[in-house]
Amino acid sequence: MKNRTLVLLATACFMCTLSFSLMSGFAQSSKMKPNWASEGYHKDLEKSYLEVVVIRGESNLTKMRQMAQAEIESRRHSTVGVKDEIWMKAKPLAEYYDNDGAGYFLYQTQKLPTVAPESVSSTDRYPFSARVFVPGMEQIYKGSYGKGAAFIAGEVVLVGGIITTEFMRRNYSQKITQTHKVSQKESYTRNANACAITRNVLIGGAAALYIWNIIDGGVAKGRPHLSVDGKSLSFAPCFTPDYSGIVMNLKF
């Protein structure tokens, strides 16, 4: 009875971890906030720059778009002066609406009227990265924090179970040689075999979870980010002894 309980406990542990990973992924991948959807977002590119207009207090989507367009045109007028035509073209790239009713509208404005701007798009796809080989790291990088934490916790629990059951198996194996009672030898042997089976189940679970982590990290969608001319664009804070600021990364 004890042996069967150990095996069932190990199997249940793996299944619960896998189920939690899946549920966390479905819950977070429904609609994650893009990394550009923030107040005051403004990024300089070589031929253009990107900025976000935030509209609040309006429930009609068409009206929100019109208000955003009017705001971006007002900004262009303040930059180049009041003219009959805004020769520095600003085009909408993407939009996002949060649960509080705020609308975020991403625009791209060319720096020179005769130079075509970069091709920029918002995407939830990510290029392959070596992070997929570290449990949970690619999921966290993509913005699925709950799913990433579930993969990390699952591997920690399973590996901890493997170490514990292997330690117990060795302990029972040593006790077999330390007694001459047949009944105790049989009991220790059963317990050692149960620990070995449980350990093997946990090893299989850890391997399966690791493989699932790699597959999920490679194919699952993530938090929308910007892609410039087909290259991944991301921004991150940078702090050094000499300076601090924002670093722009382009991944080919």
C-alpha cells in the first residue's frame, strides 16, 4: 500500500505541475499588454520615431481613433509649425485597449519627408533563443510570468523528489545488509524497489516537463513587441558606473 502511494504521489505531482503550467499559459496569453503601450512612449529610429497617444474617458472606438489622430496631428504642428499640410507624415501602426477603458495608439512619424521610414510592426512572435533550454526563462521573457514560474517550480519539485527518493532507496538498500531478519530484509527490499520506481517516474516527469518547456518556449506567443524591418526590437533599462539610460536591442 505504501509503495503504491509513493508512485501515485509522484505521478500526481507531475500532472499537477503540467496542468498548472498549461492553465497559466492560457490565462496569460489571452491578451497581454504590448511593451509599447505606456504613457509617454517615444523611441527614435534612424529614419523615423515611434510614439504613443493615450486616450481615456471615451467608450466609442471610432471616436477614440479620431481623437488620437487629432492629437498626433497637433503634435506634428507644434514640431514643424502650423501649415496647411503636415508634411512630416505620421501613420498609425497598432492599438491596444486595456480593462480600464484606456486606448493606446502607436504612431510612426518619418523624420524627413523624402525618406521612407522603416517597416515597423507589432507582433507577438519571437525568434528562437537559447533561453528555451533553461526552464521557464523563455516564458518569462515573453511576458508569461505565471507559466514561467510554473515550469521553474515544477522542475525544482521533480528534481527534489528524484534526489529524495534516491536517498531513501540507498538508505533502505544499506539496511538490507545490516539485518539478518528475513521479514525486515523483505520490507526493506520492497521499500527500496518502491523508491526506485518513484524515482524513475519522477525522472520521466522531469524529462517530459523539460521537453514541454522547450516546445512551449519556442512556439508559444508572447507579449506583443515591435519588429523593425523584420528584426526584433526591444528596449531595456541600462545601469553602469558611468551612465544610466535605455538600451535599444535589435535581433536579426
